[in-house]
Amino acid sequence: MTQEERKLWYHLLKKLPVTVNRQKVIGQYILDFYIASANIAIELDGSQHYNEKGKESDNKRDDFLSQYGIKVLRYSNYDLNANFNEVCDDILLHLNQS
């Protein structure tokens, strides 16, 4: 796991009352985190996700996952580090809505 993934895992996801899988394989993709009970994938994106090739790859991945009813929540590593509480609140909001 990356530094950001460890931070999110140990400070939020590991403590949730639902099963959260790390590095979950679905099709040809490896999800950073997956919560099957809510059909939610959580992706933490580094800088490589913000160039043209990265955006195109992420769009294809999100389209594939949406075919299985999986909602992808994406957060940049910057946002996770600069706005950690807000990212956690957003994840919890989506979990409560599912």
C-alpha cells in the first residue's frame, strides 16, 4: 500500500463495521479498496492519474466497474493529505446512502 492508502486504512477503513477489502481484483483491475456490501470502490489517485493517458484509463476502468453496479469514489493523494477529515466524511456519507 502507498503511504496515503495506509493512512486511510488505519485511520478509517479498518475501523468500519463493514468488510473492506484491500487490493481487490475485479476483472482485470485491482481496486485500492472495495466494500462489497455497499458496492463501493475507493481509489486514491497519484499524479499519473491526471495526465491524458491516466484519465482515459480511469474512465475505462470506471465504465467497466459501473457495469457491475460498483460506484467508484476517487480522491487525489493531495486531497487525502490536505483534507483528510473531509475525505473521510465523504466516504461515510456514501456508505450511509447505500
